Amino acid sequence: MADPIVRYKDVHKSFGEVEVLKGIDLDIAPAEKIALIGPSGSGKTTIIRMLMTLEEPTSGVIEVDGRPLWHMEKEGELVPANEKHLREVRGDIGMVFQHFNLFPHMSILDNCMVAPVHVKGEPKDEARQRSIEMLEKVGLGDKLDNYPSQLSGGQKQRVAMARALVMRPKVMLFDEVTSALDPELVGEVLEVIRDIAKEGEMAMILVTHEMEFARDIADRVLFLDEGTIAEEGSPEEVLENSKSERLQSFLSRFRSSSPS
């Protein structure tokens, strides 16, 4: 593997007395596409929320492009990171959430422009042009002046993707982005993610319950169970030739619920 763009080293996370992650070791290569699957409560979303600095690890080290995320070096020692360091390293990460988190009082073009202008200090003209390009990429070039309330759920989720892409992240995180959508809107969002993945430039980590989608898009699938990576490998290895009864039982729920 090339030097990893993301590395987790013995990462633990507890909420009170409950240990949600129990020593995660994971390297993700530049441009690699990772799908995280597993039952609710297995730690999937916690893994990516720590990378987005929304949750702090209880112990262990997370690195982004060779730099510790939650720690910084001071006099040769690793010490807890300050807010400036967190902001700098987090600048390489983009995230799309289940619930779109758009500003309702702003047009979708302004929703996309606000972070590059106010967080990165980019000139408005430059941010505007790139925002238009990204909205066109996700199929919304004709909706620039619309407000979120005028869009369907699938369109809002595509705006959220464009907004993340405008920041030119090296790693994109997707947290079950179709789970809040009506079933008929799921396909349009997954198709946009497929198109982004085909460009191959960014690493992507996707928490998903869409098994066929994971098979199509992922270089590697990780099955999380009770806070550990219980199984990992290519989509074929994990989804078609699973070794553990626990994973087979998990996958059987999706097979039994899919239409015949």
C-alpha cells in the first residue's frame, strides 16, 4: 500500500461505561473506496465521526495524510490537539450526513459557497464558479437559485454532496446517506456517488446498508461487529464468501428482504 491517507492505530471509543470501539487498526490508501457494514451499534458511524472530529477517541491515534488528527507534536511529544490543528487537518475531510444539514434561508448555490468563502477564505468569484461546477456535476445546475424547501430529499442530498466536494477533500465520508430518503429517491443519490467514485481521485468511506451498492463501489468491505473489525476483504470475499456465522446471519437479513 502507498502511504495511507487515513490511519487508525489501536483506536478505542467509550460512551460512559459502554466501549463502542475496541481497538480499531485500519489503513486506507489514497483513492481507496471502503464500505463499512454491520448491525446498528457496531461502531460504523463512530469511526467516521471521529475522523470528522465530531467524536474524540478515548485512546489511540488517528492520522490524516501522515499527520495526527487528535494529537499534535510539542517538544517531541504527542499532546492533545488544539482547535487550530484540528481545523487544519480536518480540512482534508468532507462528510455527507443522513440529514442534509442545509441552511434553509440560503439558495443552494449560497449553501455551497459559504464554507470555501468563510472557512478557507477563498474569493467569492472563485467559490461561486466551483460551486456551480459541483452542482452541475450532481445534476442540479438548473436549481442554483432554489432554496432547500423547493427540493426533493434526493436533490437535497445531492446538494450536500456538492457542498462537500467544493472543499476539495482528500477523503469523503458518507454516513448512510440514503437512510432518510423515500425508496424511489435512493437510486438517484447512489448513482451520483458512483459517478464520484469512478473519478477515482478521493478516498471514500461509506457507511451503508445497501449491499449491492457496496459490492459495486467498494475496493474493500469491512464488517464491524461489537466494536471490532470482524471481517474484511474484497466485496466478493466479504459479501459472497463470508467466513463467520455472524456475518452470514447479518447478510441473510438483506437477502430475505430483497424482492424475488
